Amino acid sequence: MEKGSLLYEGKAKRVYATEDPALLIVSYKDDATAFNGLKRGTIEGKGVINNRMSNALMRYLAKEGIPTHYVKELNDRDTLVKKVKIVPLEVIVRNMAAGSFAKNYGVEEGTAFDSPTIEFSYKNDALGDPLLNEYHALALGLAAPEEIEEIKTLSFRTNELLKAFWLARGVTLVDFKLEFGRLPDGSIILADEISPDTCRLWDSETGKKLDKDRFRRDLGGVEEAYREIMGRLEDRTEADGAAADENR
Ligand code: TMP
């Protein structure tokens, strides 16, 4: 499948048309931004890692029953995905206080919750992605009530699956952001990416941050952290694959 015209360029990805109107090609860049584009930089090799990690996670989620936009990895940076209309909500699931939650509510980072929590932001760069509740989303016509219910169900299920996936690799899933899209038949599927750009991933033993917070907070070792988290994913996933082969 060849790239057609460039449809959209975001902060970290480009989106191209293909000869099939139902499919798009997403191409991951090394560009990084934070604080709604105020901070800019490059994380060398990030595009390759985010592409491959997001695809591996989407394949795992799909196998476990989560519908996703993933179709096929074309090369290190490019992936074929189903074309959707993105629901303009950023869905954030948290297992522990960190980032804006820790700051807004005066809770120490790393404080675990008894059960996961969820929040929505209005995906709108001009407004700075403001936090909103479900009733605000309905008032703004961003999604239908059934869609919001479906998004919450899929998000919490995704959290359980990703938490277990990372736990097996010695990593704590602190929080993450998801985006959903609508297919032409109206069904809701997981879209966008799941990567160290969109998740907080801490080493379970040491608490070392293995995600984009190293860039956001100028902690150093950004590229190394991306490589380390990708290594954790690949080592264990290969071991799982070998074990599955032996059991056949
Ligand atoms: P926050 O604590 O800054 O609200 O971030 C929560 C999670 O969402 C964290 O894992 C990082 C991710 N995130 C994005 O993917 N995109 C964004 O624009 C923001 C602000 C956060």
C-alpha cells in the first residue's frame, strides 16, 4: 500500500490517504512537543519505537477483544490503519496520582488509587484541551450517551489488559491517554497511539520513569528511556512467543 496525499500533519505524526478510501497510513515522526506545543524538541528514534510499540499493544488488545484501528505495520515508521472520525475527547485513565492529577488535587505523585479513575479532555488545541465531564461532552455534542458508555467500558478494559501486560515486564502503568474513533457503521474503536508519549510507565522496582515525562520535565536520558521500555516489551514478547510455540 502506497502513501497518497498528505491529509494531516500533527505534532508527532503525519496521516496520508491511500488508494483505499477506508484506510489511511500513519507515519510517526521523532518530533516531540509538550505543554500544548510550547516546548519542542526531537527524540531520536522515537517515531520507530512509538510505531512498533503502539502496533504491538494494539495487536495484543485486539486479540483480547478490544476493537482497534490497527491493520498492518508497513515499515519502521508507517502503519496502515482504518479510517475513522475521531471523537474529540482525550480519555485519560489513571491507576496512580501523577502529572496534572497530582498537581490539581494536591496528591503526592505515586499515590495508588483503590480503583482506576477516568477523565476526559476536549481535544481542541486552540482551547488547550480543557478538562470536561460527561455532561459537558453531551452539551457540546462531542459524543452520544451510548458512545460515552462504550468509551468508558473499552477504556477500563484496556487499562486492565495493559496493566497486566506491563506488570509482566516489570513496569507499572501509572496512567495513559486514549482516543477513539467512529467507523462508517457507527461503531467505536480504539485509534491514535499507545506509546511512551501517551502513557506513564515506571520501572516497578526502582520507579524510574520510562516515558515522555523525561522530556517534559528535562530529566535527561530521554532516548535511552524510550529504548529501554521498547526492550522490555520486545524481550518478554519474544519469550512469550517462544513459550507459546513450545506448547503447541
Ligand atoms: P496529565 O497527568 O498531564 O494530565 O497526563 C495524563 C496522561 O496522558 C499521561 O500518561 C500523559 C498523557 N497525555 C497525552 O498523551 N497527551 C497530552 O496532551 C497530555 C497532556 C497527556
